[in-house]
Amino acid sequence: MWNLLVNNIINITHAKSIIYSLVHEILFDLLSFHEGRFIFDSSSLLTPHFTRLAITPILGRVLKQIQDWKQLYPYIKFPEQYPVRTNTVELSSVLPPSIMKKLQHWAYGKTFL
């Protein structure tokens, strides 16, 4: 990340956005575990420092997102599932053509939710 900043490939705003997204995704995965033990080693901090994140607001959003995902269970068991069309004929008889076209674009078994 630092190398991208130094070489002006991304700016500081983009770097912060990437870091925020990574922290969000990691917290989502960690907090989704049913059990586990974690050890955080603060003696090996990364340098240089170019941002700080307030974790509490991120935790609130992540916990809400996890609760939302759990409401979809048993239909969707994990976010890495991908939709697959099974009965295109029946679906096309009940969905408008514009929705069917979008569904065919995304539900081909290769795009994660």
C-alpha cells in the first residue's frame, strides 16, 4: 500500500478507503466465527503510519451486517455462496424481461454474493 502511495498510483484517500474496507472485511470474518482464540501482538506495528481508524463505529456496522446475514440463513449460509439459475423457463414466466436479463448476468455461478 505504501509503495502505491509513494509511486502516486493511489492517493491517501484511496489508501484509507482500501484499509477501511479490509478492516471491515476482516472483522466480519472474525466476528462470524462461533468460537476461537485470538492474540493481537501490538509490538509489531507497521510503519509508516498514515491513518488511524475508530474501530467502534466499524464494529457496529459489522455486527449489524452479520445479523442481517444470519436472517438469510438457511437460504444463504455464507457470503461466498454464488447464485445459480436453476429453472430459467419458470423464472422468465414470472419476472419482467429487464429483471430476468439482470439475473442472467449475475446468476451464472461465478459471482459471489
